[in-house]
Amino acid sequence: MNEYDKYMQLTTRERILGYDIEIYEEDAFVVFKNLDKSIYAIFHNDFTGLRELVHTSTIFGYNNYFYDDIIVSAMMDCWTPEQLKRLNDDLIVRREKKYPSKHIHSLDCFQQIDVSKPSLKKIEANKGVSIEESPIPFDIGRKLTPAEYEKALGYCCYDVDQTIDIFFDRFEEYFLVKKMLVDMKPSLPPNAYRWNTTTLSANVLVDKPTTKWSTIRVPEELLELVPIDVRHMWETKEKGTITIREFDNDIAFAFGGAHSANVKQKKFNNVRLKDVTSLYPNIIVNFNILGSATEVFRGIKDERARIKHTEPVRQEALKTIINSISGLLKSEYSLLYNPKASVTMCAIGQIVLYDLGKRLAPTCTIVQLNTDGVAFVPHTDDYKYICEQWEKDHNFQLEEDFYEVLIQKDVNNYIAKKPDKILPDKTVKKGSIKCKGSDVNNYHKDAWKKPNITRVVDIAIVDYLLYGTPVLDTMLENLDKPHLFQYVLHTGGTYDGTFDTEGNQYNKVNRVFATKKGDFCVYKKKGETLAKFPNAPSTMYLWNGECSELEGFGKIVDLNHYYDILIKKLEKWE
């Protein structure tokens, strides 16, 4: 299969095209590009032939399900630029709900991208590329000059290129998985490909709403393993947390996974991690959490286990169904909505994990409990027998991992490193590093979809804690990578825009760095009030071009600003 055919798995239409739209008072145009970013077609004010192109293509954009598809539908009916501008304002300004043509077959790179729902500009900022806005104002009240049109067209083409990058990034992990989910249920309606994976997962499992439970159904012998007030919380409340201190851990019982962290130590050597294999899926099967849908779920779980290492994309689709259950049980819009079943599943998970920690504690130092695993330092080999007995008692299986060092601020912020390996040629392969938590999440790579700010801080924290690398050395070594120091500032729609103290207006999304030079700063403006961006530097250097083109960065950046952040964060780790 060649590269193009790989992507054509998503559609039965003739081609796949990325696209974007720009709308002005007297000008409207749409740009379609091939996957190699070459221009396939441009329609400017004259939309003859657009209907045939759309009907024979699968098109994709960014947030096109809520905007571009609707505009294109009107273009296919040969609306004038003036009509399209009114439709644009209906959608953006007046936030009216409109629907696209049923004949458009499209994919949306924005769909389920992240809980933060980043704009395309924010993703571009996260990548470190240019985030300059269109040089032609969208409220221009006349026809564009040829030069203005060329500039606006270039801006549009750039956004299509960035959207194509996002499409490639999400092809296997999202679009291909979603296509497989649709194919699993031939009876789904024709527009099912537009549904999100959560909705698709529910519809693969059931055809109608399941019966809701009136009470939780945790076996009595399990409830007896936790304090009475914890049991009472689960039986009578819908939210809340009860924390107890046991085996030097603050253990939080709530309505999600089990969480605890050792309160006496931050750093541990030779740590064993016992993960419960498929904890929630096995609870669902063992305790009939899904009622009539449990057997269908069992088949999906077993099939995924069978093909896990042979059919990577199909197993990912099945995994998507499996992992969606927690959310589906809590969603009132889901066919599987069953809050008491959700509490039952989560309570059982917390109880059995707590029981494992309690059994291990007499001969081990418990480092943490975290949803489906217990991390601990054994003092004897007794932990092996204890784990075997726990497996028999609860009908679960455990998988073991090993870290030569684990450093934690708390249960949701930790660094764990596996041992180095000596290869046959005597070279040393460094052990992999697992990072979790807002302080260290971005250690390994840039985050496109999630906030990607001051990544140099993450790198410096991990390298200092694991290897003793001075934080200043880390910052100096990375001065050739300005995007590691960036702040991405986003002004939301509830504000009038981004302004400085002189009244100058800037982009909705801006990239800034802490600097010692000058006193420049931008703010979110509402009415006459200027509001600071949380955690942003008070003196800024603004750069919305390509980070790689920023010259003399070492003379611009205020390293003291980042150093102070580092020291404050490190104090909580040590």
C-alpha cells in the first residue's frame, strides 16, 4: 500500500482534500489542497464546479463541522459574497445554529482533539510556527484589491497547510479508529461518521438505553474492607472525597480511581509497580456492570486481547470502546447512562487496590496507589506470595514493572526512570523516563494539542532531579530553541481583544517571552478594564513569527524569570 492509498482507507470517494475558507464583505473564497499541500482548487466569488468537487471528495478542515461545512454548503448553492458574509456573522457573531448539506462527506481535525479545545492558531503557537493573523482585516467594507486578495489567499493557504499536518498527526490515532468503529455497526445511519468516538462506542454496544440501577451493587464482603464512612459516601452521595492516612499514605476515596501518595518520602529507589491488568474492563465483566451489554463488551475485550500485538489499528478501535465506558456511564446523553453502575465500578476498583496496598504494607514501603496500580519498595520477597494470593482472592491479574528511581511531588506529579541497559556493543542505552503531572508533562516532546508553555522548565526539573544537572545549565543549553521558553496567551471571546497600555490591539493568540528590556506588556481587555494573563511575565517580548527565525534570543530573554519559577516548583519536589 502506497502512502496515498493508506489515507484513502478513510473514504470511498475519489480524493481527500484539506480546506479552509475566508469571508469578506465583497469577497469569499475557499482553498482546497492535496495531502502533499499542493493546491487542488481555489474558488473565489464564482463557485461553479464546487458542488461536483465536494460530492466526489472527502474534505477536512479545522472546526469545519461548526463553520466551514456550513459555508461551503451555501457556496455550493452559489450564494453571493454578501449573503455569505451575513451567514458568517450568523455563525460567529450571533452564534446561530445552522446545518451543512447532507452531501458533504467531511472529517474535522478539531473533533475530540483535547478537552482544552485549542484553536488552530493556538496549535500553531504550540508548534512554534508563525501565528501571524491575516494582514487584511475581515471587517473591510469593500472589495479587496488584487494585492489584498493575494495576501489573504496566502494566509488561508498557510492555515490549510497547518490543518494537513494535524490530519496526518491524528490519522491513525483518531480518524482511522473512528472509521473502524463505524464499520463495526453497518446499521448505523449514513451520518454516523460525523459522530464522536464516545457516541459510536455506545452504539456499537447497544441499540437502546440500558436499565438504570437504583442503588450501587458492590458486594458486601468488599464494602467491609473500607471504613464505614467511605461506604456511606458511596451509598448516599453523588460526589465527595474522604481521605484517610494509612501505611504512610494519604489515601483519597472518591468517585473515580484510587489515589494516594507517601507523605514521608519524595524519592524512592528500586520501585516495583504492580498494575492490575485491565482493571475496569474486568470489573465490568466480573460484576455485570453493563447488564445486557456485558456479553457484547466481553467479546470486544477478549478480541482486543487476542489481536493486541498483531492488528494495531483494530485493537486501538476496540480499546477506544473499552476506555469509553467510564464516561458513558456518567453521561446523561449516553445510551449506557447509569450513575450507580459507574459508582459501583469505581468503588470496586478503589477497594481492591486499597486491599492490595494494605496487604503489602507490612513488608513494603508503599510509594503510591494510582487508579489501577500500586508502587512500592519491597523489603523481602514476601510481596510475591502476597500478590499471588490477592489475585486468587479477587480474580484479577497483576503485571509488574520496575523503576530504579521514582521521585514524586504527589500522586499526580512524579518522575520514574527505568534502569539503563548495556547493549552487546558495550554502549549504554539510557532507561526510559515516565513523567506525569503539570510540572513535567512536556519533558519528552512539544505538545501540539495541549498547552505548550515554558517547556524548558519541565526539562530542567526532570534533568535536575534525575541527574543533578544545574537548572541554569539546562536553560543556557537551550537558548537556540526559543519555543521552549514561550508563553502562549489566548484572549477568549468574552473579552474585547488583546491590547497594550497604549491602546494598540494585537492578535487573539500571541506568543511572548519574559524579557528584561523595556516595559511592554499585553492584557485582555473588557470595556475599559485591562486584565492580566494568569502566570504570564510582567515584561514581555512579543514574537508571532517562526520561533526558528528569532535572532539574538539570548540577549532578549530574562532567564531570571524562568529560574525563579523553577526554584519555586523544585521546592515542592524536594
